[in-house]
Amino acid sequence: MKTTSAVILGIVAVIALGFAMYMVDIDQTEEASLPDVDVTVEGGNLPEFDAEVGSVTVTEETATVPVPDVDVTMEEAEVSVPGLEITPPEDADDEKVAESN
């Protein structure tokens, strides 16, 4: 059940990122530049550590547990679901082509 939830969450995240990339139109209006910087550094020294750690052993045991006996009756129902209409931003190049026609 946890694996299914993780897969569904991953798929939703990928779809959300896809929509985010589709819905945003960014045009660069000015070039960026980094400042001129002169830097002088001397060598450093990383600390050293001695560590003693314990061990963890994972085991698997079989156990019998009582579970309820559940009967589920499925019924069909008609429900309203939300719709989704997506309008991406117009590209500036597309606007120029439309104006020239």
C-alpha cells in the first residue's frame, strides 16, 4: 500500500511539474554578469574523527493476528466532478506573427 501511494505521489509530482512548465512563459530581457572579484585563500584543514558505531540487524518473523471479516457491497452513483480548462500564456513571437498577418 505504501509503494502504491509513493508511485501515485510521484506521478502527481511529475504532472504538476509538467503543468508548471507549460503554464509559464519567461522571456529574458537583460543579460546577467558576475562581478569581477580577486580572491586569495590559503589551504585549510578538515577535522578528523574516529567513530565507533553499533550494528542493526533486521529480522522477519511470522505472526498470526486476528483480522475482521468485511463484506463490501459496491453501488454505482452519478456524481459531478470538476473540469479543467488550461490556457497557456501567448508567446511574444506568436503575437508578432499574428499582428503581421
